[in-house]
Amino acid sequence: NGHLPWAVMEDSDVSTLKLDLHGMSIAVAHSAICVSLQKETAKSSDGSGWDKDVVILTGTGRRSGERFRPVLTMEVQKMLQGQFVPPLRASSLPGNKGMLRIPREDIVNWFDHQRQQKRDRLLAVAEAMRDITSGDRLERALMQSSNRLERALRQKYDNLDEEAEH
């Protein structure tokens, strides 16, 4: 049912990953999608190993405030387009407005982007650590501080000399 911690449904169809969002609020559904995709793609060591479309069951809106209007479907589509980088395309399945399909290629592209972002962050941290441990950063900071102090003292003595002349 839709109340599993990350909404992943067991299914005999191995070509898809199914997420059941029935009965979830928009905020919970958003978290369920994010957590589910991260957990499931993390099982694959690289994005190229991902070989599934993702099917999201949002329901037809029978229990929504606006009966039989699938509010969650539209909100999930907006979220996948606006909050995932690169955006994930989700199209309704023919004959079922309460199901969305995200193509495998989009998941692979998203996974690759996530991996690249993580790599970039790790490289930035490594660079900062190298600067700190090599002493270069500390030396530059001390030199800048020393130069500022020297300029301030010169300006103070110049001002004192001007006052003495008057």
C-alpha cells in the first residue's frame, strides 16, 4: 500500500519500479519520491546499470477534496519538472490518469547528474583540505593581514605627520 516508508511496491514486473502514493499528502508524496529514487538508484553502483522505468501511482482523486480530480498527479508532475535537475518527464499512462511513467533514460540522466554533483563537492572539500594542510591558505591570510596592518600604520603615521606640520 502507499504507506510504506518509501512507497516502493513489490512487483513481478522487473522492468519497472512502482511507487504507490495513494493516500499521501503532497508533502509526504514529494518526500516519498525523493527518498525512493535515491534509495533505489543507490543500489546501482552507476547510473548505466539502471534499467527500469519508474511508475508512480497517484490515484484518481477519489478521496481528494475535489472528488475524482487527481490533484496529486498534477502536483507530482510539477515537482518532477521543477525540483529535479535535470527535470524528470512524467507522462500519464494511456487509460489511467492516476499513474505516471518516468522513462528509464531520465532516471539515468538524473542519477548521473547527482553523481557528478557529489563528485564536484568532494573535489571542492579535498581542495580546501589540501590548502589548509599545506599551510598555503594560512600563509596567504597572514600576508593579507600583514599588508592591511602595514597600510593602516602608514596611513596613521602620514596623518600624524600632516598634523605636526600644521
